[in-house]
Amino acid sequence: MLRSNKLSFRLVPASAMLAIAAVCWAPVASAGPLTDYLTGIGVNTTTDLGNNDRASSYWTPTAAGVAREIVDYSAGNLRTGAGYGGQPYDLEALYVQKVGSSLIITGVAGAPFSQMQSLAACPGPTPCTTGITSTYGMGDFFLGSLSGSTFSPKIGLETTGQNFTMNGSGNTTGYTTPLAAGGLVNLRGSVTTTSATTGTTSSPQGWETGLTGWNNVPAPSQIATSGYTLNTSTSATMAYETLGGSHYIYQATITNFAALGLGNEFTVHWGEICGNDWLRTTTADVPLPSSLALFLLGGAGLAAGTRRRRV
């Protein structure tokens, strides 16, 4: 299931802008700002958090200018089924928003970021299992173009600072640390998805797909340990926070987004490293204010608009 959102220009409340600003200026937060960000774009951050599979309406933002895909709800057209493989393997929602010259990518998953961070007990670059307390690894964000069912990753954004290895069942067996969290890389290749569970890849360079036999999903899962070039045209930061229940927030802020050269319409993809669950949303042209300060001064606002859904 793919969801595309056409976006146009409209003011949003100052409270939402303040929440966004707090996120931009706090690269790593222990609690609060990322949840405030979701609240600021109109996501329900209080109801039914103890349930692994919340209703779609709770995840749906009300603010303008937010592209998203939501696959948490059990009654929806899910790629793998809610909670498939256990809550740590379940992705809930993905949000993409332009704010000033920055791009904010926010994902909510069942995999706790604290488990990724705990892997520091086993420093790279040699794969090992010491200190690994989880059996799963979070995938990275990918930005690129979408033409029909063909997605071509152009930029990879490292979410955890770790490249995970796994066994034939998709369980984490070790990791290396080729990139720091927030690292940006240039990628080549494409993936053609002929259905929710089948497809082919074409000369992927710098990124990996999920397990070959895991529902045959060829979607990008994580940045590879080699085969890419670093992108130094701009920078990105990663932040993490527990939302509540078994829901955890992963958020990237890319400054000077235009420097990546992706143009006005681009696609953001996020998946588990095993490839059994992934999210992808496409955003169209959104007028950009000259700086975030304009929002705080009330001189400009963010966007929203007509939306189209493609399933």
C-alpha cells in the first residue's frame, strides 16, 4: 500500500511550530519533544497507547503539509499484518514534513531505540553478539524517486549508527558501525514492487534489501557497509523517544534539504532490516519559507492540501 499526499500552502498553529522548533534544536531527547512534535501535527499521542495495534485515526495527523503512511491498525490493508513477527518488527506510521529549509522525517515503530543503543557494548567494526539484548535491528531512512511501482533510492540516512547482520529467520546476530547516526550517503539502484510481497531489485549500490526468502520483499532495509559515497552537501541529526506502551519514535532532521538535489517531489521509505514490514510515502511541492524563524514570528506557515491515496 502506498499513500501519496499532494501538499499546498496554509498556516498552522504557532504551538505546532514551537514543537517543531524544539525538535530541530534538540538532536537527542530523553523524553518530551518528539511526542510534542507529533501532538503539534495533530497525532493522538495519549489514547490506547497500551494496545500494539491502534486505530488508524489515532495516528492520522490533522496539521497541513504532512505526508504520511500508516499501517498499524489491524483492520487495514497491511503489508504483513499488524504485529507480524512480534511488536518489535511492527512499523506504525511514517511522517514527512518540510519546515523552513529543513526536512523532518518521523517514524514510529514497535522496536525500542534503547535496544539499538545497548549494542554499544559490542563495538565494531567486527560483527559480534556481546551485549545484544534484542533479536531485531532497525532499518534506515531512504529518500528517492518513485515512478509507478519502481522506487529508486538516491539518499540513505543512517538511523542508528549500526549495520546489523541477521540469520535466516531475521534475528539480529551482530552489527558493525560504518556510519554515525544521521550520516547521509549517495545511493544507486532501484526496486520494482509488483505486489505487497514480491518484486525485483536492480543493481543496488550502497543499500541492502531484507531477507531474500522473507515474503520476497525486495524493499530497501539498511545502508550497506560499503558501496556508497558520503554526501556532505548538508547534515542531519537523529533523535529518539519513547511514545508510550510499545511505541517508539525515530526522528531525523535534515538541514538545508534542497542541497540534496531531490527536487520538489520525492519519496521517503523506512523498513525493518529483515524486510517484513516497511512504509513509504511521497510528498509533492511545498512552498518553503526562508527560515524557521519566520514561523516563530508568525510570518509564515506550513502547508496542507489536497491528498490522493494510491493503494
